[in-house]
Amino acid sequence: MKGKNDDLVEAALEIQEDIRRAYRLHKQHRPVMLFHIQEDRIYAYPYVGYKETLSERSKAMLEKQYEEAQKENKIVVFVRDEATRRLASFSLDHD
């Protein structure tokens, strides 16, 4: 069964090596990564700073996801699509 944001995750997976490369540049800060579809850019944000930009519901989801990602040595990736006003997230292996 397809989820409503599967296309966003698939778009990020197409550039996952670029996301990993960008993450490695800031690895010591353990950033949250954001792929902005319209800008076709990857951003690395400090966890606390990015969390503050989210709704209460999204903050709670990020806290849980970030904690699990840290335990499993994964990267939290958000994908933003301004055209459809959607935001999706998933965890990506470091390699």
C-alpha cells in the first residue's frame, strides 16, 4: 500500500548519496537533513533549531524519530514540497 508521501521519500532516495555527503560535512553536529524539492537543495540543520520550526505534533514525531535514528546510527531526512504543502520524513542509513 502506498502512502501519501511515498513520492517525496522516493525523490530523496534518488539523491541519497548527496544527502549523505552533505551530512558528513556537518556530522559532528548530528544535523537533521532537509531536501527542498522546489529549490533542489539539501540543507543541514541543528536538531534543536529545526525542531523549533515545526508544529507541536511534528516536534513530538521528530523527537522520537531523532532519538531512534541516533541509537541506530541513521540520518533523519525531511523532504519539503512547497507546491503540495507536504513535509515527509524518514531515516537513512549512513552508508
